[in-house]
Amino acid sequence: MSNGSFTTGGDLEHAMLSASTMVRLNVVLKPGSPHGVDGLLDALRFVIAGTRLEPGCQGCSTWADPDSTVHYVESWSSEEDVRQHVMSPLFTSLLAIVESLQAPPHVQFDFVAASRGLDYIAEVRGQSFE
């Protein structure tokens, strides 16, 4: 587990990544039974209400698949914003929810440095989409 410090070689890269990177947190949960899905979604919705108000939060949602898999997603403007969130009481609440389940969760932070739209398709294919 990291104590928050970075090696000298990675400091510049970390600073550059933090300044321009959107971060998405994806959590996939399997409640013990289909009956546990509603309670899990209610608990996550409680966390969502406060998370959406935090600086840098671009969005936060939860839903369940027909097989009772529960998804929880947060999007953040920068790595610094998500770091502040990870230290918050709301994130501690999210961890408590995740840790209350029997099945191990899938937790993934995606660091997105750039997003492009139709301009990328036009560039690759050499045609305009106007």
C-alpha cells in the first residue's frame, strides 16, 4: 500500500497526468441474493447524493443488471479531485458498503487522458462528418 509519496522519476509524469486526466471509478458488486439488490442500490444512492456535490464530480450513478449484478460509477474532472474524494467520509461510506458484501468486488479506476469524437473518425478515415 502506498503512503502517498511518489518516486522522483514519476513525480513529473504524475503531475502532468493529474492536471489533464479525467478519472472514472467503476465498481461491480454481487449481492448475496437477488433480494439484496434493492437495499444495496438504496445504500449506493445515499452515497451518490453527496458525491455529486463534491468539487470535480462530473457524474455518479448506479444500476442493476437482470442477473443482480450492481454497478456503481463515478466520473471526476481530475486525479486531484478523485484523490480528495477517496479521502472523504462519503468514500468511507462507499467502502463500508462494498466491504459488507460476501463476494469480492471489482473496483477499477480508469485514467482517461483524452477524449475525441467524430473528429477522430474523420482523421483516421480521411473524411468529414459535417
